Amino acid sequence: MSTIDRRAFLESAAAASALAALRPRPAAAAGGIQKALYVSMLPKELKDAAGVARPLSYRERFQMAKDAGFQGIEIGTITEAPVAAEIKEASAATELRIHSVMNAEHWRSPLSSGDPEVVTKSVLGMETSLRNAKLWGAETVLLVPAVVNAETSYQDAWLRSQRVIRERILPLAQELKVVVGIEEVWNKFLLSPLEMARYVDEFASPWVKAYLDVGNMVFYGFPQDWIRTLGPRTVRVHIKDFKLDRPNGKFYWKNLGEGDVDWPEVRKAFADVGYEGWVTTEIEGGDAAYLKDVVARFDRFLAGQKPVAAAPGA
């Protein structure tokens, strides 16, 4: 490495470190990590003894989550005002905290698109999500910032998405005091924790942070590495398990403890970086008994153990 290259590298590293030091640590949830689930895990209907199904209200669904042992919930973008109001009432009645909103428009209409109309749809979707969050008292909106494909290069995805977020999303996020949580997912973008850290740092804003998913990167990395690299940039966390069958070219989403995630090491990594925010299960849904089992797995993970209990005599 030449002297000039080395100097530029050191200056860049120093600037990144200074930015990271200025960033606030993730808001600690009272009593440490708190357990949440994504709304799709809750059943939408319940069958009576005769097998006749009836729809469940949001209040009933939220109460089921509360009774299972969850403390919070993440909701997808809601465009209908009456439904958004019902969700707010359900949260208040059950004391199940809505801590985050998952934006719904970023896949259909990527911010990184070269089509201005597509980008505008994406921005409008984020505006709705941010206003949902404000209504419900959630501090974060999850955003997949870009999609790399045959029409959008990696560089274009980076530059376009950052420009749109900075100019058309951040002003409203700052006004509403809601953090935009950038998620890494299978969008051929932000494929390493170093890239994610740089992408977030370049905004130099407390209103842009990382939304880390423990399962999403198992195909090409290690979640404990992402956790330690992102450190205080992480504002929210998704957990799910992932099983690789490399010889047959297959892979499967699994319940906690049934895949390839090294859960004790993941728990240690969260402790190492001092993460004490919300952690949301984003896995298959089920009935009340299933949800209670998920909470039991969650609790074993928080205790530093494997989520699946050992068989008797094992």
C-alpha cells in the first residue's frame, strides 16, 4: 500500500470511528432485551368445537400474544385509517407494545429504481409507515433500501437509495422522531456487515440505523459477526433460524433452535455490544400452544442456551 493510499485509508477509518462514537447507543428496553413477534405469527381466525371458524379481532390476537409471554409486536404498513385506529386501541387495551413498523412498499417499488414513478410510490409507502409508527408510538420503521437486479447496478442502488432517503424520507422521520431501520435481506445489496456499517454511517444521522436479522445472512455469513461489527448502529433485531442443505442445493426457514444459527454465540455477541433493545421473532405462526413454545425457546436463547430443550436423558 502506498503512503498516499495508507494515509487515505487511515483518515477514512478515523472518520468512520468518530461518526460511530457520536452515535447514541440503542435505546435500552426496560429490564434488558424484550420479546416481540411479527403480527403474521398470530392466527386470524379461531375454530370452535364444531370446526366453524370465526375471525379474530386485533384485540383478541394481541391478547393471545400477551398471554403467550410476548411484550411487544411489529406491524406491517396499514393504509386504512379505521384499521390503524383499531390496532392502536388493541395495543392500548392489551398493553402489548407496538415497537416497530415493517414497511410494505420497498419490494414492489424499490427506492433504487431508475423510474421516478416507482420511487415516488416507494416514498409514499415509507411516509405511510412513518405516520403509522407515530400513531402507534413505535420508534422504528424497517426499510429495505434497495434492490440490485439486471436494471439496477450495485453502485446505482447505493447512490440512488441514499439520495432518496436523505432528501425525501429523513426530513419526515426526523420531524416524527422515528428511526429508519435499514435491513439486510436477500436483495443482492449490503452483503457484508462492513458494507452495512458504511452505508448507515454515511448518513451521519441518528435517524438512520441498522435493523439486523439474525437469519437473513446465514446463507453467506455469520450473525455474530454482523452483531459485533454493527455494534451500536443496531436499533432493532429480527430472529429466525435457517437450515442449509448444501449438498442438495436446498435451504429452509426453521423455528428457533432447529437450524444452523449458533444461538449461544449470537447471545454472547449481543451481550458483548450491549444490545438491550427489542428482538422480534419473524417465523411461522401458530396457535396459543405454539406461541408459548416460541416464547420458551426465546427465553432459553436469552439465557445463553440453545433454544430447543434437550430431550430427557440426552
